[in-house]
Amino acid sequence: ALSLLVPPVPQSQSDLNARYWKMLQFELLVNVALVSGFGTMMPEPRMRLSTMSCDTDATYKVTFTGAWTATRHPTGFPISAHFSEYVVVGHGEDFVTWQPDDIASPGVQEIAETGSADALVEELGNVTDVCDYNYTNGVSQDISLTSGCTKIDLIAKLLPSADWFTGLSGLDLCSEEGYWYHDVTVGVMPFSSGTADDDQGLISEITADSTSNPNGYFVNEGTVMPVAYITIEMMSLTPPILGGGGSVMEKFPSEVDCSTPVTYNIGSTDMWTAERHPIDYPSAFNPHFSPFVYATHDASYQMWGNRRNATPGVQQVAETGGTTLIRSELEANNNPNCVNNVGVSPGSTTSMELTEECQLLSTITMLAPSPDWFSGFYNLNLCVGGKWLKNITISTTPWDAGTDCGPTYTSPNCVEETEAFSSIFEFTPNFPNPFVNGEEVQDVLQYTIYMDEA
């Protein structure tokens, strides 16, 4: 874990380097540059994955460590150098607080010129794609994110200055693998909001270029060093019982330790009916589920997940109901000590052994007819608090594999591959689809999983 007890402004270059590199001693480093606000001269951010799916809400502690010092930035360094209160914003794909080469909003302009966050906070309160925001003069503050709201921005003014600030722009804390990052450390650069002059300019990074920065502010030995370091650390690592796909309706614990292998019986109930899903219900086309695919596994394998790209095996199940590809994927990628059960007839009950090594369960089945729609669940953890669950009931909703097109059950295939959404997503009431009844998407399956105590 990252140390959060770092003084706001280290007193020397060696002091800062020692503290900074100590923060970067991670067990696993995932080097990806996802943020426009990182700047051109700084190293890539250090990011470590968690085991929590982005379907689960996450809360992060954001810590701002100032590094604007006379030693690091000697040219014109002001005696009273300090930062304003800083604003942290959690948002989705359709919004960003600021970004380079863009015009600063009135709120960004005000904080960049005066240090006041009042106008920006008012702006954020009117943006539907913003899920959380906070501002403080303290070292740390919390921000809450959701599956549809995975990005964060940060902004703080450098004082005194005409319109200089620093921060993050569009850092996505949900990895391409569909898991939240556990912790991130990144150095951030100085920027100008482009608003100090009479003519409205664009937000720009302050670099070592002599044309745009003739006085050489922030330049040290030919480069601009970060003026602050930001650490972002997940506050809770308690994994959910269900990774995603639906919801837990009820569950009951047992007294059996997870160190003891157990067998579970797994059954499914068809909830996809004309009464529950009356819009375009395909009565004339024999609506049914394809053979079910079940797999026990450990945390190193994920069959499918929200916002993930469908594997060829998942695509085949979702589009045709076929299981040959997913069978091969399981044989190649799943833990060989775990159990795969492919081709279970809809409505029948199957039995599977779970062990301490293989305590997760995932499943998938196609809704036929459909372009690429399916249902199921993933990463169900049947070991809770060191004890196996005695039984659990799960309802699952319809999902789109993102590999084909069409708003109805019998829509034609995509003409071009680029027409598809490209990643898996859940049907919601936010856009028209045949699973909406009233104001909700009705579940299409219920699973009953119970321990075999014979």
C-alpha cells in the first residue's frame, strides 16, 4: 500500500526523490499512460490492479503531495509559493473538467486565476455525467466511483501566478481488463489556463520550450519536473459475493470451512416470458436458452464481464449458442484443477465441485433468437468469511456481447464489423430494448445453487 503520510512540500530534491521512489515499490507495475494531464516530461504513472470488478462501486482516497520547490524549480521561484484548495471530480465518458488544447470553462478559469473553487463546484453540480466531487485544503480526500463513472480529474492553482494550475485530466481507474486499479502514483505538470490575457486562449502545458516559456519557469537542467505527486488508493478490497451479471436474491451460510471441498447442485428457472417481456416477444421463433456453460475457477480467469471485449468463445455462445470455442478457451486458460461443465441442458440441474483453490463460479447462455444477447453471471464467490455458502439464489438480466447489431430479436447481422458496440454491456431502461417492462429491465433467469449435503 502507498504511504499517505507524506509532507505537503518536501524540503529538498533528495528528500523528495527518496519519498517518491519509496512510493513506487510495488509488487506489480502496470505502466500505461491514460491521462492527458500527466504532461510530456514525466514518467508513466505506476498503476497496480486490484481483484475487484468495475461492476462494483469503489471508493478511493486521493492524496495531493506538493513538489513545487526552489530546488526543483529555481527560475523565478516565489517565496510564498503554495497551492490552492484542490478539486477532485469523478465522472463518466461524456465529460471532462479540463484538458489540454481546450478552452477553460468559467469554473476552471476562476480556480486557475484566483484559487476559488466556487464557480467550478457550481458547474459540476449541473453535470449529469459527474457522479462525485470534493474539494479541500487538506492533504487527502475521498471520491466514489461506479461502473458508469470510472474517471477522475483533479485541479489546483499554483499561487502566486496569473493562471497556472496543475492536476489530472481523465484518469480512468477501470482497467481494460475490467478491474479497478488498486493504487496509482503519478507526477503532474504545470499548466496555463490561457485566460490571463484579454484574448481567450487554450489550456496548455508549461514546457521547457523557449518560445512558449521564454523565462524558463519550472525548467531545471532543460526539463520541467512535476510540481506535485498524486496518489490514489482504493479504500476497500473486500470483494463482492457476485462479480456481475445480475443480483443476489437470497443467501444462507453454512458451517463448512472453505478448506473442505464441497459439491453444489445448480439449477435454473426460465423467467423470459411474454408476460414479463411483452415487447416484440418472439413467440413464433421458439424462444429458448442455448446449452449452459458453467466453470469453477480462481481469480486469474474471467469468462466475461461488463465493458470487457467478448472472447471468440463468448461471441460464439452469444450469437449462435455454440460452445466449441468457449470449451477450448476454458481448457487453455482456466486452472486445470478447476471444473468446466459445457453443454448443460436448459432447465436441468448439474453438479460441480468447488475447492479452496477454485471457489469462483461463472456461467453463460444465449437468448435465442437474438443478434448477440445472453445471460448469466460471473465471479460468484461461494466462499464467504472462510465458510461455504449453504445456498444462494441469483437473478440475471439480459446482456449484449457487443459483437453484432440490431434492436430486436430477429435483427439482421451487422453489415460492417464497426457497427457493433465492441464491448459487453447490460440492457438498461436508459435506451429502448425489448426487455423493459414498466420502468425496469426484467430478469430473464433465476439460478438456485445449493450445497449437496448427501
